[in-house]
Amino acid sequence: MSLEVDFSGLHAKVRALRAAAADVTPALEKWGDDVAEQTARRFDEHDWALRADGTPADLEETGRLRQSLQRPMAVERVERHGAEFGTDVFYGRFIERGAEGKGRRVLPARPFLEMTPELAAKLKGRIADHLTGRHGA
């Protein structure tokens, strides 16, 4: 009695996996669409902190910040092993992180560009699909 194992196709699969892992740009490009979609939803659906005068706040007065976060984003760098998505609108950082003046918070943080568990899961899925050759939407 004997047990036989055939690894003849393994080398080709390992080479294909290595080649896919060497450049995950396609997965990151698709994930950029996910980032843009989530950011747009946050502009529309989030209950933002009230303004200092107690009135409801939204993130749009001119639409410039929102426009800078649609594809292609104002800050968009996708490379073989990493990506950066964001805005070049000066006041975006103050809206995202809030601001203080004279020792007190004068603008509450209203994070609109955030790595949520949902977005992290989409990134993992995009990379897994890329590595396994499944290039679905």
C-alpha cells in the first residue's frame, strides 16, 4: 500500500501568485472606487456635530471638498504596494480632525475620510480576488 502526491501543477500556481502579489495596483485602483463611494455616503448620511450656534452642520457650502474626493481624487497615488487617497483642499484637515483655538475646541472633528471596518474588508476582498485571479466588481 502506498500514498502518492502529485505537485506538478503547484509550481505554476506559485509563480502566478507571486506575479500577482508583485503588483496589486489593479486591486488598489478598484478599492479607490470603494473609498470614493464610502466618502460620498458619509457626506450624505452622517449626523455631524452641531455648529457652535446649535444649528445642524453639513460638510458642504461650496461643494469643493466633496468634489475633490470623487474619482479621480485630488490626492490619488496608487503604486504596486500601496495607495493614498485624499483631498488637497486646505480646510479639509480641519474638518476631518477638528480645530482648537485659545485652548478650546472651536471646530469639532467631522471625519469624512476614514478606514472603517467595512472599507478594510473591501480592501482585503479586492486583494484576495486579485491574488486568486477573480477580477469581479
